[in-house]
Amino acid sequence: MFTRFKTFADHDAQVPITDLLQQMARAAKTYRRFTEAADNFSGPIDELGLFAYRLGVLEIDVMKSVLLALLDAERPPIPPAILQSTLGALESWLMRRMLVRASTNVYNQFAAELVNIIRQSDPAKVDQAIRSFLMNQSSENRHWPDDDELKSELRDMPIYRRISRSRLRMLLESLEDHQRGYKPQAQAFAGMRVPRAQFHIEHLMPQSWEAKWQPPTNGNTLDRAHRIQKLGNLTLLTRKLNSSVSNGSWTGPAGKRQALKEKDLLLLNREIDRLAEDAWSDETRTATVLPGGRIEFEGRIFDSPSGAGHNLRKRATYGWYFWLVDTATRKSLADVRREYLESMTAGRLDLDSEDLDQSID
């Protein structure tokens, strides 16, 4: 490393060593600024500090070189909105690849390519350059997973067993932040983001459920053991609350649901309470799509999937995503509708092509 640096200082830097040392000092201050911000787990944090915190959890220190390039004091500054947009694209690429468990083998080379793009781009357009670069990657080691790939992976992944606790906690923290209004093109309404690296991950239905939970009404205990480890069964709790409700029942005055109502302040858990049923069931409920698009459920006819879903759940329900046509793949009515509309569009394009061919003839 020293030999390479000496070669750079003597032949490549093209500045006197005193100037080079001053540049290094400025870069060191920048590095210290975002690393110290990342270590602030409970106070307010800006986008830069949050990105650095998540890089630390992901254990991808090589990407800190990209941060240094974005904040390079030797170049014209990148406008704050452009910097935030760039960090958002990079974070999405990194987080999505982590969740689908994509390879990190080329990240050293990839970071170097990102640094070069930043240095060659107009500071006011660096986000566009980075986003375009990421979107054009198609190899398995570099691609940016889209929504369909991410959903497909998360629907059946026993995520508690597949990714580290720190990374899973970071994911749940980001879901809580989203509930607080920290999302693109939105104004956050909460005072600050959720404290980081402090909460415990809790299974809503505990891993040791046998003592206080009923056996499965549909499927078997192996199916339940798999479902328990999925993202939808996980939340965040304080250490004290986690200890008091761990392995407890869902209902009753001493149950988890009541404890969440009385002692927890996370919006993520308020949403769980809002969506939860009074009883816990593994049972599959079946509805039938009738000719004309209406829904038959338990002897009643509903004009829409949402109406049938509301009847079942006794609360507002977006039926197109609630009703599944294939429980194994989690394919919903919304997926079927999208496929149908896409096929109609493709058919229209084919007809238009035939019309054009005929007009040419």
C-alpha cells in the first residue's frame, strides 16, 4: 500500500506533496464527519449520516470511497437535492441486492467505476448519471433488482434465518421511518427517525408457540415454522417490552396485542394492531370470481374484491392484493389483472402492426 501511495505522490498526483497532504487532511475531515454522524444512534440524522450508518450495517466499507467522491472538497459541490437523490439510488441498489442475497464479489471494482462517473459528471446531473449507470447493469453480479424480483424473494423467504440480525433490524427501522413519513417526495410528519441499532427484533407469533398458541388450523407445524420466520411476523420492540411479552399469547389482558397498545409507541406496531384480527388463524379462506367480475364469498355476492375482503376482515381492505389466486407463489388478483391488461396492450400493438403492414402493401 505504501509503495503504491509513494508512486502516486511522486508521479500521478501532479501537485506538490504539501498540497497533497492538505487535500488528504480535507478528505479526512469529510470522512470523520459522515462516520461520526453514522454513530449517532438516537439523535437527529441527515441523509448522509443515515447512508453511512446503513453502509456500516451492510459491511460494505468500499462504498465509502463513493461518498468521499461525492463530497470531494477539491471539486464544485453537488447541490443538496442532487446529493440526496444520488444517495437514494445507491442505497436502493445496495439494499435490494442485500435482500435478494446477490453477490458482492465485484463491489471493489464497481465502487471504482462509480467514483470515475462522479468525477466525470456535471455536479448538477450526477444523480442522473449514477441512476442511468445502475439501471443499465444486467449481469447477475451488478443488476439492480426490480420490484417484482424483490417481492418474489420476500414473499416466501424465512428472512429471520437468512440475513443477519443487524441487517434485519435496519430493514425494520426503515419500515418504521416510512410510516413516519420519511419517503421520497414526501414531508416527514414525525419529529425524528426511529432510534437506530437499539430495538430488539420480536416474532409476533413466537418461535416457541406451543405453550400459549393454538396448533395450526390449516397446514402443519412445519408450514407454521416456516411462516414464523418471514418478514410479516417480525417487528421491533424495546428490550424491556420484548422481555415481558416474549413467547406470550396474542390476545388477552396480558397478551402481545394489548401490550403493544398500552406500552409501545412505534407506528409500525400501530399498523400491526390496526390490521390484526382478534384471533390468530392459519386457515385459508376461499372466494370465487364469477362471470362478469363479481365475487362470491361464503354464500354472498360482492361487486368487488375489496367488498369481499371487507366482509371477511371487518375493515377497509384493498381486495385486488388481498385475494390470492395461487398461495404458493402469492400471485394476487392484481397480478392477474396486470397480466391481462399487458396482453391486451400487446395484442393492440400486434393489430396496429398488421394495419401498418397492410397500408404499406
